[in-house]
Amino acid sequence: MRLYTYPGAPSPQRVEWLLVEKGIEMPMEKVDLTQGEHLRPEFRAKSPNADVPTLALDDGTFISQVPAICLYLEDRFPEPPLYGQSPEDRARVIMWDHLGYINGFRAVAEVLRNSSRAMQGRPLVGPHNYDQIPALVDRGRQRVRNFFNDFNGRLAQSDYLAGDFFSMADITGYVMCNFARWIKEQPGEEHVHLRAWQDKISQRPAVEKVIQRR
Amino acid sequence: MRLYTYPGAPSPQRVEWLLVEKGIEMPMEKVDLTQGEHLRPEFRAKSPNADVPTLALDDGTFISQVPAICLYLEDRFPEPPLYGQSPEDRARVIMWDHLGYINGFRAVAEVLRNSSRAMQGRPLVGPHNYDQIPALVDRGRQRVRNFFNDFNGRLAQSDYLAGDFFSMADITGYVMCNFARWIKEQPGEEHVHLRAWQDKISQRPAVEKVIQRR
């Protein structure tokens, strides 16, 4: 296997963090997003949505999309589990991972990609260009703040996002909170549970390797 | 188990279709979206993103988000498989299901939810209201057309979206193409492969039960 990635970008960080937690080592190939390497035909032949991370399998095929890559690696390398111990656990992990992505991750991306001059024409991940929409910048910030409130409420009920165990959902949530620094949004004093959870997660050795090396 | 659903809405259709393919029967409870029942505190206590479908498990907990529900039901009721026969198959299904959702489903929703008077304040699924953004209507239509081109290209290479077998990715893609009728977008004459695939899928008995009964 080989991972096509771009170190420091938030979606690849979700997969790289899983690799560190599981002690998986594999060759990594940098796709330089700043040079548009992801949009070149040779990479699009591997990754139909022109995005990293993309995983090359040993049978010569390719998988993109973080949930697909992470569930595949969980199947192949079950220990330590990052989707809990039962089908019910796994369902909850996928649910909270998805909510972190849809309501958190994409909200930060909405602000960044619709405001940055460097991302003109690129408000959405994928092969197609669109015009930036300035109204999405304000809406994205509202969404990020609502996300902090919602996830703070969840963490008032539960030690980790999917229950009483660390999981892929926490990886996505934590990476999202870091990604929010790029747009200068952070959980506030009122988000007591979210901040306590961030402190707890930040002590995992993987964080230093994946996040703090940026 | 019990499924909270709203018949005829596209996200619930993805799960209801899986149930029909697998021959699973369970009680269904209608959450009337037109009356705002999904936004009431009693339902939000079950479904944190205030959305259907939501699945009540026998242990008293709840799972929302289509990928979480469908992978859970695949675990519990493996036959007939809707995620293929191997971890590699499953990864490809999750990948194409995710792309159908992100680039297809959400693009149609973007048009509908930012233009409909009945959806003022509701451009996004979830508990929070936001203003509609008219610029998203045109962008959403561009995205839907790009989706038809992209998936037509994929289906030029492959009998079904994830490979040579029918899967959850086809369910999501087909439901998306039907959902696009709501905004009067459909694959064109040039989308030969996509239309041949639609014809093939439309002959499955589940389609009549889930889609055509609307």
C-alpha cells in the first residue's frame, strides 16, 4: 500500500493519525496541493475526486475518501480498534465521525475556501472550479460556532464522542478544532466539556507526531 | 429496532431500499418533516442532528446518519451483501457512496433548500437555521451537471459504481438521480452510460417499493 497525502492538510491528517495509533507504516507520496498536482491527469486517474488522502492498494486499485480509507484500514489492522468493539459501537463512531465532517470540517472549509485569494475558483474540493460565494464566509463562521456548541453538549454526556472509548470520531473532531484555528475560530470559555476533551486528546502521543509537527 | 423516517424523502429512501433488498422488516415511525416534528425536543433527544432516518437500537440508543445506519444493518444482516464480498469491495462502495452523497445529493439539496419558499431558514439539514443564499442555487445546478458527467464517466468503466456488483453506492446514486427531478435536472442524451445504468437499476423490484410508490 501507498498513501498519497499532503502533510499538514486536515483530511490527510485524519488518516495519518489512524496510521500512528495502529502502528502501521507505509510509503507516503506527497501530492503538492499548492502546485495543483492533485488536478493533473495522472493523479486524477488514481483519485476521481482529485483529492488526498488516496490509498493505493496492493491489487493496483485506489481508494479515496477518508471514511472509506479508515474503515478499510480498520478491517485490515483491527488493533487497537478505532471503531469500538461491537457493531453498535462502530455505528456510533461512523455517526459522530460523519457529523464532525459534515457540520464541522466542511464549515471551516467553507470559510477558508470562499475567502482565500489563493483559493479563487476552488471553493469546493474536487475536479471542478466554481466561483467563490462571499456569503458563505459568514455562514461558515456561524456553523463553526454552532458546531462547538453542539459538540460541547455531546461531550457533557459522554467521555468521548462515540461513547466511553477513544475512536475515529475523536480524531476527526480534534483535527476539525485545529483546522478552525486557520480561520481564527476556537472553542470559548463556555465550551467547558469540549475544551476538557481537547486537553485529554492532546496528550495522546499521536498528536505530537501528526498535528504538532505542522 | 425501529426506524424513524419520512417516506418519500431521499435520505430515508436510501435506508428503506437497503431494508427491502435484505428483506428486513421493522416498525417504522413517521417524523413529519412538513410539520417540523424533527425539530422538536423529543426527537432531537434521539437524533442530535435532528434528521431522518434515525434508527432506534434494541439497547435503547439511537443511530443517525445514513452511512452509520447502513453499515450497521450490513453487519447485522449480511445477506445479500450491499458492500461487496471483501474489505477492498467495501472500501470502494463506501468511497462511491460518499462521492454520490457529497457531490450529488448535497448539490441537489443546495438548489432546493436555497430556493424553496417553504424552506426559508432551512438551507442545511440540522437543528440550526441560516439564511438562504441565492447564489447557491446556480452553483448547485452546475454541480449536479458536473456530477452527471463524472458518474457517467465512471459508469463507462464499470458496470456498477463500485465495480461489477450492485451495492449501496448504486442505491445512493440512483436515489440522487431521482431527487434531481425535484429541481428539474436529469441526465441528458450524452450520458449514455449513466442512463443505461439507471435503466438496469430501475428493474430491481425494490425500486417499485421504495421509489415509485412516492
